[in-house]
Amino acid sequence: MKMLAWTGPLAAVIWIAAVVVFGTRLEGYDQLRHPVSLLGARGVPDGELFSALGFVLPGLLAGAAALDLILRMPANAPRTLRIAGQMLLLAAVAFVAMGGLPLDVEDIENQASQFHASAWLLWLVAFTAGAVALRLGAAKAAAWRPLATLAVACALWSVCSAFLFEIAMPAAMAQRLAFLGWLVWLLGAWRLAPPRG
């Protein structure tokens, strides 16, 4: 079970490597101008492989990290703490769904692309809700406060990036900054999570 704690950092590393490697291989792709999701879009060379390595695998690993947090919660954990674990697990499922529901490069406005956008929004909402619930639960569980503080900071960063930073920078960069909040969470959570009781 101790290996579950490493799945968060591993998910972050795999995601970064996938975005860099596949972005380099795709002719004309610009990390500053094109969204990450374009790498896994239908009709893009190696799009299915990127979806598997850039969304599905990191999402599954993030789900294992969320499960690790849930298993660390004591039997008498506050209800909001348990809800936080469930929301963080839902965020991971939504991240997997982004890989299973790729954009359609031929028609960015069609239903398939809308499903992908919905999965992205669900990921962001679930991550944010999980962070808020974690902070509320930590009010009655002091050992969880450092982790809750990290979660709220990362979720706030992701939300601001997704909806505010886009005003001052290209949407592709704002999207990457939103992902960055989640990646920092995945990298730091295993260090701050309380030990199992």
C-alpha cells in the first residue's frame, strides 16, 4: 500500500514528459499557442497514444493517489474529509475521461469536442470542491491542515488560471497553468499526507 503514495508524483512526471515529447514530435505544434488537448485529438498523428499516456495513465495514477488519501483517513474522520477524498477521486476520473473523449481536430465545435470540454470542466470543479472540502474537514483534524492548505492554494491557482489569467495571456498558456496547480498538488500531497493510523 505504501506504493500508492508515489502514484501522484509519478502521474505528474508522466504527464509532463508526454506533453513535452509529443509536442516536440508533432510538426507545427507550439506549446505557447496550442492547447494540450490538441496532442490527443482525433486526426492528429499519435493522438490516441498521447491520450493514453497524457490523460488516461496520469488520471489512473492520480486516482490511486486519491485512494491512498482515503485509506489514510481514520474511521472517525469528519464527513467533509471523506467527501474531499471522493471529490479528488472524481477529479482523477474526469482526467481519464479527457483521454477517452478526445477533441475532433476536424470540427472543434462538435459533440465529441464538447464532451472533452465537459470532462475538463468536471476535473476542475471536482478538484476545487475536493480542496475546499479537505480544508473544511481539516478544521477538525489538525494532522490534515498542511495538506489542506496545499490543496486550496493549488485549486485557487488552477481556477484563476482557467478563468482569469486567460484574459492576459494565450488560452493555451492559461490552460497549462491550470494543469500546473494540479501537478503541484500531485507532487506535494504524498509528502504532506498524514500517516495511516
